[in-house]
Amino acid sequence: QVQLVESGGGLVQPGGSLRLSCAASGSSSRFYVMGWYRQAPGKPRELVATITSADITNYADSVKGRFTISRDAAKITVYLQMNSLKLEDTAVYYCKYSPRGWGVSWGQGTQVTVSS
């Protein structure tokens, strides 16, 4: 059974930075997509960024140029470096792991609050 452990959320002022981490355990798949999604109060969950096991990345338009997704293949860990944070980035951020041929797993979520 795959487990995802997220860390790195918190409170930051507008313009600040945070780095989220998500480590997957219990999987040995070589081909996968990992990503970050977020959900603000009263809004649906939305894609933030994804990265494949071939290092192909995809970003929501709202975060392009400010957020960077990366991974450590050996640790099956994905990172989200968030810079120039805005008030509207406030949300619960969820990690998603989609190995080829297997079911999708979600992390428990980590709160990111951008406030002055």
C-alpha cells in the first residue's frame, strides 16, 4: 500500500516562499506522475503542477514563473518550491501519486496560508 507523507506548509507573508515535500513509500513503479493540487475554501480542487518520471513538468497558468516542481527519483519524493506567494495561493495543498498500472494515491494535505 502506497503512503504519501507531505511536509512544508505554513504561514508566510505575501511575496514570501515555501517549499513543500511529498515522499512516497510502498511503491516500486518506475513510471509515474506525481503532482500537487490545492483546494481553497469553497472552491474545487485544482491542479498546481505535475512532474512525470521522465521529468516532464506541467503548471497551472496561475503559478507559472513562481512555482517550481522537482523530484528526487531515488527517494520517490516530489518538491514544490513556491516563490512570490500571493494571498490567492492560500489553500490546502495535496500531493498525488499516479504510478502506471496502479491506483492513485493522495496525501493528507498541508495547509499553506499567505497573509500579512
